[in-house]
Amino acid sequence: MPIRRTRSRYSRPAWDAGGRVPTIGKPPMQTAVLEPRLGGRWYELSEDGSQADVGKVLVWEPPQRFVISWDLNSKWKPDTTVSSEVEVRFIAQGTDATLVELEHRKFERLGAEAGASMRKDVDGGWPRLLEHFKDEAEASRRSTQASGRAGQR
């Protein structure tokens, strides 16, 4: 998928994580929201309408990258005093493909033991979320190709 379309899938204002990620707020989570602008909020919206802050947008450089804070402590509770960072980079791989790189860093802000625990937790979660987005992008590509073929008939 071209870089602009790939980045828009990751940074659109809201996305459904498909139940594949743990929730920070009150379960069940309806959606995660990332406000696509510098200083924008990143939060979860529960089915009951409650919101739980996860972080905020620190860098917004479309279509190349964005950086968001991860304002959660090792108990998975909101805590801006131990914020780590998540950087997502989009690298064009020709005209029809994009490499997506995700780096979660600055775990040392949580302290040695808590930081190691959080790193272990997220190292298992981020690959599942990226796989979800990959599946969504591939499904969208197939749908777009099918509608294009149907329009040619």
C-alpha cells in the first residue's frame, strides 16, 4: 500500500483494535482514538462512553512519522510522570508498498524493574496490533482492486 494510504490507516482519528489488545479503560473498549495533530490526545473510548487517556502526540510529520507518549505506569494505569514514547515510521518501498517501523522507547523512566516488565508486556502486544493493521490494509487493497475490476466490466 502506498505510504500516504498506509499512514492514514494508522493515524486516522479512531480505530477498532479488533479486541486484540488489552484495554486501559473500562472494558469493553469500543475504539482507540488518536487525534491526528501535534498535541492531539491518544485515548480509549469504552462502550459506556468513558475515556481513558493513553498519551498524546509529541511529533506529527505526515506522511513520514509520528511520535506519541505512552503515559502509563507498570500497572497499566495513567501516569504522566513515567511517560515512555512510541515512534511509528512509514518508509516507502516502491510505489505500492510501505514498511512500517514501530519503536517503543524510554522505558528507563519507569525504573529498572518496572521498565523491564513494561517492555516485556508491550513486546508481545505491538506485534499483534501491527498484524491487525496489516490485515486491515490487505483487506482494503483487495476490496479496492475488486471494485476497480467491477467498474471495468
